[in-house]
Amino acid sequence: MTNETQATQAATTTEGAEPNTAPGETPTGGEQQEQQAVGQQPQGQADAASTDPAQGAGADGEAGKPKPAEGAPEKYEFQAPEGTEAFDSQVLDAFSAVAKDLNLPQEQAQQILDKMTPVIQARQVEQLQAAHDQWIQAAETDKEFGGEKLQENMAVAKKALDTFGSPELRTLLNQSGLGNHPEIIRAFYRAGKAISEDRFIPSGQANAAAGANAKRLYPNSNMN
């Protein structure tokens, strides 16, 4: 028994197969169909694939419908960020005009406000506090009522405030910080000196003098 060579084994595996077409020979009809199935796609299927309406569908899943482009709305509707005060109408109008020029959608414009508003408000508080500190320092060193007799002179100013000021005025001075402004203190200090007990005023003229001082300090006030 002889051993088969590789060549012999290869020959046996191809036994029964149709012979290859020799160079120059035309393939038979069956061979043409096989080549077309393997190497080519029918034109009808290619056209159907290229015109499939499912292709190019937007993120919303609607075939053939383009996603609408976002832009500036007809009118912005802004909400104040949580923990902040309501927006000033003039500030909003100015910001809306800029946002519309940039064609910002509502959501993007609101995001800018949400991030910028706390920073702006914190900066405003810092600036006001710095101004108040400057007022206090200027009052403490004022040549007229400051210096070593500051506390004594502040008592004189407080007396005028108690005499002529209303509770609403006191609240305003405290909340705004204007009670620390040197010119406000100066006005009340001078008024306090004018009604000081060191100056002798006959009892019959005391009320008239107080009313005259009030008119000089508050010429447009309703209490006159």
C-alpha cells in the first residue's frame, strides 16, 4: 500500500468539481449567475437602500423630518435664580436685547443669568461694605466732630435725630448705612448743637426754636 502525496490528496478533494473555464472561453449561464450573486448587488436593491426614508432620521426618530433650529424666542421669560432677589426690569431689558442679538435660545440665556447673577450681587455687597467702611473712617477723623471727642459729639448728633427724626428715618439710616456717612452725621451734629442745653432758651420760645431748626433741616418734609 502506497502513501498518497499531498498532490494526490488535493486531487481527490476536487474530484467531481466542474473544471475551471480556460482562458478565452465564455462562462456558461450558471457561472454568470454565480459571479453576479457573489460580486455584484442588483441595481434595484441598491436604489432601494439609497432611498430608504429611515436613513437620516433626526434624534426625535421622525423619518425625513429635520430637527428645527433653535434660536432667540420672540420674548424671553427669565426666572431669578434661587436665593437671589428679583431682577431689575431695566437690567433684564438690556440683557434680553444682547441675547437676541446673539440669537441665544431661552435655555442658554437663562443659564448665563443663573451663573452671573450671584457673582454680580456678591460684588455689589462687597462694594457697599467698602463704601461704609470708608464713611466710618472719614467720620472718625473728621475735623469738625471726629477725633478725641467723637463719642461726645455723636451723642449731640443722636439728640438731634431723636428730636427731629422719625422711626422710618432711623430705619432708613440703619439699613442703608447712611447713618455712618460723615455729611449725615455733620447735619445732625450741627442740629444737636443748635438745640443744646448749653444754649439758654426761654421756656416760652423752646418749641418755636425747635420748629425753626426742623424747617431748616427738612424744608421739604411733611412734618413742617
